[in-house]
Amino acid sequence: MKVVIAGGSNEAEFIVGMFSKGNNEVIVINPNAPVVDRIGKRKKIAVYHGEPWRKYCLEEANAFDADVFVSLCPIDTDNYASCIMAKTCFNAKKCICLVSDPLNVDLYKKLGIETVISSPYTLGKIIEEAANVENIVRTISLENDQIKVLEALVLSNYNVCNKTLREIRFPKYCSVAAVFRSPTVLIPNGDTMIEAKDTLLIICAPGDEEKVRSFVQKPADKKVTTVKKSVRGTSKPKKAVPAKETKTTKAKKK
Amino acid sequence: MRNLTFVIGCGRLGGAIANYSSAQGDSVIVIDPNPNCSDNLTEVFSGNLLHFDASDVEGLEEAGIENAKEVIITSGDDNLNLFLAHLCSRIYDVPYVYVRFDDPDKGLLCQGASIKAIYPFQLSKDRLNLLRAGVAEGGEE
């Protein structure tokens, strides 16, 4: 893998250390002379001294066709310009851009940089995900937020509990990819029975998480009250105790 | 309605452009974080001068960038200029974006967009060639 590391100081040194071990070609470009000296001496690697947003610098450092281009400069717009230059003129396959202003994350993504990282933004996301654990549903994003994977723990008072997938009829906008029933993982089909304490891995599009969450967490009693007769008539009601969602129940941790 | 002219960066070039556009009757908004930059504006200027860093997108929105009919970017930082040009053209759909670059290679990154780039380097070189060839007169134009 060809990795270009542009700018940065300690973080650049750390990443150089990570990638220089394996079968990688690492190119380091840094505008700061003391950092160039330090990384060069400690990591025993050629470091190109120059500004990574300049075309001639990237040319001289031979930054063509990088698999990953990482820009770690302290100023957001410098990172933006470096990544756009690497993408447009140097055929970089994937650019990673560090920003200090969290508002720039979505903006830079819209302008064409695949991965934009900001420490406060990441911190906020982690807090958000931790808060979701409380709600028994954890969300994971894949492919740049294009796919959402929900991890939902089934409680005994849920409507989906003790039914087969065929009976539950999950809505079209989501799909149950796997059922984790300690210690095994089931790849479900229509006959798979969902039991209490199962963890469902559900795939959906971004924006549908809330709908999926409320579908899974719908308590069983709701259905009993709305379509009382049919439910009582066709399938035996399980624990039709009007229990509310118990958000305090411990979530299963990975 | 798109009726505003934004001038980002109020140095000698930005100030002169703001004065000229204002004198032509445009509604001009000048953005520069430097509090002393008003020295570059003359009495013909009748628009708004706002002091903040133009990389602050919320500030630009408050200033009304969605209503810009043209944006002229003249700050001294090429990378900031590049970002602002892309931002105005692709996110806010400003129909005319003019941007100054010291580094002529930056033009490669603005192709196919509604962005027109100006390179003082290139202009000086062309002018020198004209003067050398005796086609143009020296001195003030």
C-alpha cells in the first residue's frame, strides 16, 4: 500500500511508525523543518521538506497514485487544498483530512473528500453512540454513513419476542442480517424464532434508524390493545402485561 | 434574490474592487478579519464591512451568501481562497466566483466550475512580454 502523510507533527510520526513496518511505501511531506529532521532521524526514512498543497512538492516527493493520502496540517483549509490537489492531480484513491472545526466535517465531505476527521466531532459521535446503548440500540455507520447497522437487544416485553421472522414481517426498509444468541450467531430465515435476550443486527438506510428502533422496541401489549381479538384468536398472547419499555435494562455489551 | 456582491479580503486589491463596485451601484459586502482594513476603502464605498474570518461558514451565511450574485475572493491565503471558491460555487451555487491565486497550479483544481481564476504572477509575466515586444506602453494605464 502506498501511503502519503502530509503535514502534522507527533501524529505524523506515530502514523509513520505504524505503516513503515509492513509492506507499505510511506512518503512523508512536511512543511516544518524541525519535524522533518525529527521524523527522518527517529524513523530512518526520507522525509520531503515542502508544502503538501503545492503541486511541485507532491511531484518531487513522488506522491502519485497513493492508496491513502493523509493530511494532518494544523490549518483546515491547508488540509483541504492538499487533499483536493492529491485527488485531482495525483490520482489519490482515498484522502483523509484532519480538521479542527467540527462544522467542516460535513462541508468537506460534500465537497468531495471521503474521510474527514475532527476530534470534537468524533468525541460527540462516541457520546451519541454511548447514549444509544442506554436505549438498547446501538448504531454503527458503514460506507461513509450510507449504511446503518443497528444492534438491538430484544426484551421479553417486545412485540417481536417469541415470534418467527415470518410472523413479525419486518418492514421493507430494513433487513435482519444476523441474530446473536450467546454463544452462537444465527443467519436468520423466515422460520427463525426471535427470543428474549437475542441481539438483532439490522441493516437499514440512514434516516430509517428511528423507525426501525421503534418497530423493534414496540411493546407487545400495544398490539394486543389495538387488534385485541385477532391477536388473541390466532396466536396465544404471551405475557400481556402492560409493561412499559424498560430503558434501564442493561444493554448487552460487545 | 441574488443581488449582493461579496468581496472577501480587503487588502489593496479587495479594497479597490469594493470601491469600484460600490461606485457602480452594486450592494457590496466586504469581509476581512483585520480591523484596520477599512483604510483601503474610500468615501465612495457605501456597502457593509464585516470583520470576521471568511472560513467561518456560519458567519458567511449570516452575511447572506445565499443571495450573492458574485463573489470576489482576494485574500492572501491561496488555500483559503480555493476552499471559499469551491464553497461558494458548489454549496451556495453562486453564479460568478472570481478568485485570486498566487500559485498558478491552483487553477487545475477549479476547472469545470463557475469559478474564474486570476493570477497576478501570470498577468505580470504577460505584461512584461508585451512591454518587451514593444506592443504596450509602460507606466499607468
